[in-house]
Amino acid sequence: MDLLNTLVEKGLRRELPTREEALAVLATSDDDVLDVVAAAGKVRRQWFGRRVKLNYLVNLKSGLCPEDCSYCSQRLGSSTGILKYSWLKPDEASKAAAAGLAGGAKRVCLVASGRGPTDRDVDRVAGTIKAIKEQNEGVEVCACLGLLSDGQAERLREAGADAYNHNLNTSEGTYGDITTTHTYADRVDTVNKAHAAGLSACSGLIAGMGESDEDLVDVVFSLRELDPDSVPVNFLIPVEGTPLAKEWNLTPQRCLRILAMVRFVCPDVEVRIAGGREVHLRTMQPLALHLANSIFLGDYLTTEGQAGQADLEMIADAGFTVEGADEVTLPQHRAEVRGGGCGSHGAEGAGCGSHAEDGCGSVCGSHEGAAEGAAVPAVNEPRTDLVAVRRRGAGTDLAPNA
């Protein structure tokens, strides 16, 4: 296919495809999806080899958010039944982080629901960052706290944060349809604040909210212009109790095409499969590793993920390796530009990147096993059986999944 050959050549040169080419990737048929994966996989291997970076989420403060993001299980007035608790103490957060690091994660993503942190909140998170770094040599820490005020990114950097996550989520033209309590420009401003403070910026999107192909291309091209080190790709989990609970629009093939398009537009950037991989990619998750070079390990912020051990087995079975703490994620040309930032000393721009709360969050659920002899769901049938609210790990007395 001439389109794919052109995109591979551009990706190997770090050349931006045209909008028409990006749209054409999304328009390819299911019959051609393996060709699309194979082509984008060449670009992925050029810049990231066969390494998969593992990230681990710690939900510092769950629920109780004043924002009205339609996709979010922690939104204002949420009736989703998720865990709700105030700030974890530094030792509690460090203990939670240690579970993920023991499972192979090299980056810890500290997330808190809310519009944005107060200065007191920043001090609190700074203490948590220091506790985690003192107890875990070489760990990288990303913060995801919502919209930042002047000076807060610098204070997080001084405390030892390596990265900051804040997703654009969708195109500027449709942003007002999913959130009214803050603007697209607010999000861009926070990403720029992170950049200016010397933090590695992490910013991504959510697919499956009813957006068009044009919207998806718009947001990915906007992300390319912002130049984050990491682009998390979330697939909407339509959680009961949220306004988007009926939006089951994605198939595994559609998800693969979206990931391929992101890889072609952002060839040398860490592309992470974030919220929704278990729910929407399902048994085709291993194919997605040929497109993305990063995933989250274990559970997410408000919902359960695939078992951590299953993640590790999937990576090995697909012929990939878990990226080690001594390996640099970013390609050399990007790591040198970052000058010691995210990815230049053993990890690349992680950040949270999933979608269960303002700023970051995660709604990536998974099931605990189907009943023996259960009927096989139709291809496009809503898979509510794959969504389970997290009841273990941070904020509970039960061991985490890592």
C-alpha cells in the first residue's frame, strides 16, 4: 500500500505526515489492519526497539472533584460508586508506589482529583515525591494534579518531580462538548507551564467519546505542536453514572488504527496505551505493543486493570522486553534536548494519562473472569462486564494489583 510505505519513510525520518495521510490511516479497512500495524511497527522499532516501559499509578486523592468532565468517574455529582478518600500520607503513597516498582515499573505517576492544586497541595505532593525517591533509588516520578498556577511547576521540579501530565483529551473544536468548567486553552497553558519549568511534559487524548476522525487528527496534530515527550492514548470506558455511559463506539481494530495514526504523527515520542486497553483491545492487546512502547501496570485510579502478572506475560509472549531502570526510553536526539529531563536517566515521559478525573485519571477496567460456558458477546456489544470499580490498593487495606 503506497500510503503505508510513505508513512513508514516519513516516520523513519521524523517527518510529519499530512492531515490527509493521517485521516487515511483511520479510514483503512479491517481487512488491512495487520498491514497498518506492521507498517507503524517499523517506526516504533526504529526509535524504541522492542522495549516496553511500565508505569504505575498511585491515586493520592480519589473522587470529590468539582469539575464536570463528561468522561470522568470522579466528576462533580458522580454516582459511579468509586472509592472516595482524601490525601494519602507520604508513607502510604510510598508504600503503594513500592508495589508497582517491585512489579517492574520504572515510573510512578502521582495523581490527585480536582481542578488544580493549592500551594498547600503542592507542598503535600512535594513531601510525597521526596519520600518515594528516598526509598526507591532511581525511580522517576510524574505528577498529575490538574491545572497549574504560576510557580507550581517549578516547585514540583525542585521537589524532584521528573514529569507532569495534563491531557488535551479531544480537539479544541469539540472540547466544550465534554467539559464546561475549564477550557482547552487552560489545558494547553498547563502543558506549557510544565515545559517551561523543565519538567518532561506528558499529554494525550481520549478516543471513543463520539468524536470524528477529523477531531482525532486535530488533537494529535495539536499534541505534536506542543511536543510532549509522552502521549498517552486513552480509550473511553463508558462508566455507569457518567454522561458518556452509553458511548460504546470502539472495536479492537479501530483502536489499533488510532494507535498507528498517533505513532505515525509522533514517531519518536513515547506512545502509551492508557485507560481502556483491556476493555476495548481485549485479546488484541499484544498487537498494540507493536505500536505503543509504554503501558500502565496493574490497576488504574478508580477501576481494576488486568493482573500485573498477566501484563508481564503478555509482553514476553509477544516478543518484547520490559524496559530496565538503566535504559533510556527517549531516542538520543530527544534525550539530549531534554538535558536530564524525563527519559534521559532511565525513564521517559510517563505521567498518568488515563481518564477518570480532571487532569489525568484512569477508567481502565477489567473483568475478574467470565463465567464458564458464558455466551460470547457480539463484536460491538457493550462490554460492561469488563469494567470493575477498584476496591484494592491505595485508599484501602487490601494489597494492590501490580
